[in-house]
Amino acid sequence: MKQKLLGIALIVLIGLTGCAKKEPLPAIASWDKNQDPYFKVRFDYPKGWFKGGESGKISFTSSEGAVGKFFDPTSKEAPDGAQILVSYEKQDTLKTLEAFVDDDRTDLNASGFNLKPIEPATVDGTPALKFSYSGRYSNTVTIEATRVFILKDSVLYKAVFWAFNDYFMPYRAAIDTFIATAELPRAKAAKVDESLPSTTYDTYKNDDYLSIQYPNNFNPTTPAPKGKVQFMLMLQGYRNDSNILIDVRPAEKLTLEKVVDQNAKSYKATSSGETTIDGQKAHYLNYSMSKGVASRVYFVVKNDKFYRIIVNYYEPAKKDFLPAFEKSIASLRIK
């Protein structure tokens, strides 16, 4: 009888032991920032996780022993674990972010994984897409994962958080923290050629004669007028051969046509044309006074004042100078 009771007690004890709850996995206590100088993406990861990776990829795994599980999910030697894997690759295709995600989901679906819907996200101010999925490798091995895709400056960035069996829920903060803290590389600003007109404009104003917008890397000066000239303005940039000169003198009741007739002989014009400046009819002549430098002079008359506007520019850089100077002329307001 005693032996029978002892057997029953042993069975009960074994049953209670089998039903005992598993010890909870240790929580993420703190975070480190990945600052690997050879990896372009900065992000926070759980402190103490094992670092691995190769060119264009970096991973952090909950333990060194679990690394093998992510190479061979059916491994009986490697323990379960969680991992965040971040990668990037320069793309030479015009594929959209959505297309990259769709291709990835197609592959996963073909491999038998259960996919959840795509969700929008934002990583370092850049639109991103993310989705989760799960699957089973065997009766004892299941996996859950979340993938995040970002496309910026023709580089595809991908972050994958995956975990075996019970490791997903306790450590899923790893992917949320990546989304919140990731810093993507900034595109290098193109070197600015200071000798060319800036695309940012300032305004020069004189209450008696004119106002004009000009590239802000040009310097406005007002040389002392001579003879009949009442006002002069020089807008000079880095190059001495590229500038805008405006002078104002009395028209002495002359019409625009008469002003042009009297002044045209001073220029060896290669072509001419008409335009408007501040709503006033204007005439211009194209000419060249020295090799490699093109010039244009505008004539306009308003309120018995004769305005002469001369632009000179380095001819090999015409595509940079002439549109900038024409923008200034278009902004000219005369009194």
C-alpha cells in the first residue's frame, strides 16, 4: 500500500513540475547606440546583445549562442533567441518602395509564412513601410518577425527583427526602438561654385531711382556719378568679367527710339531685340568687348529718365550667368 501511495505521489509531483510556469525572460534594461564607423545607420539596440555582421549588414542578437539559430532555425544545439538585423544596398533600379516590399512578401508567402498587412511608418523623417509575419519550422520551432523598409537616395534600407518561440513579445521593442532612433546617412551637399550666381536673391533699393533683386553672393556698390549721370549701381560677383551695371541720366525729352539711335553706334551689336522692363518698352543689343566675355545692354526711358543696364558674363558659363542676370532685370523697378 505504501509503495502504491508513493507511486501516486511521484506521478502528481511530475505533473506539477510539468505544469510549472516558465521563468520570464529578462527584460531589456537599457540601450546602447550603434556607432560603428563602417556602418552608415545609427540606431539604439538592447545593451549587452551580441554584435555581428558583414559589409552592408549589422546584427545584434540576444545571446552569442543564439546566433547559430538564425543561420539554421532547426538547429538543436543553438538556443532560442531574438535578433535585429539592419542592412542597406545601393539600388540601380527605379523600383518604388512599395515594389520592394511586394517582392519580399511574395517570397515569404511562397515559403509558407503567414503575412500581416503592410503599415506605414516614418524613419528619420523618411517614409517607410513595415509588416509582420510568422511561421513554423517544426513542431517545436516557431518564428515571428517584423520587417521595415526605407528607400532614400537610391539606397534600400531594411531592418528585420525576428525571434524564435517565446522571444518575440518580450523583445519586440527592439524594432520599435529602431524606428524611433535610426539616423540615416545625409546626402553630401554638392560643392557650391562661389564664382557662379547664387540661387538666393537679395534686394537693393534706392527711393529715387530703382529697386532690383540680385544674387546674394554679388556685392552692390554705387560709384560716384560723372557728367550727366545721376545715379550708378554696380552688382559685382567673384568674377571681374561678370556683373551688372546700371546708370541713370536725363532723357531730355528723347523717346526710347531716339535714345537707341544715339547710343547704338557705341556698340558693335551682333543682334538686337525688344522686351519690357517694369512694364516699359525696352530695347537691347548683344555684343562682345573682349574674348570669352559676352555683353548685353538694355535701354529704357521712364519719367524723362534714361536707364542703361549693362550685363557682362563669362561666356563659357552662359547657362549659369545669363538666366540669373535676366531674373534680376525682370525684377527691376524704375522710378
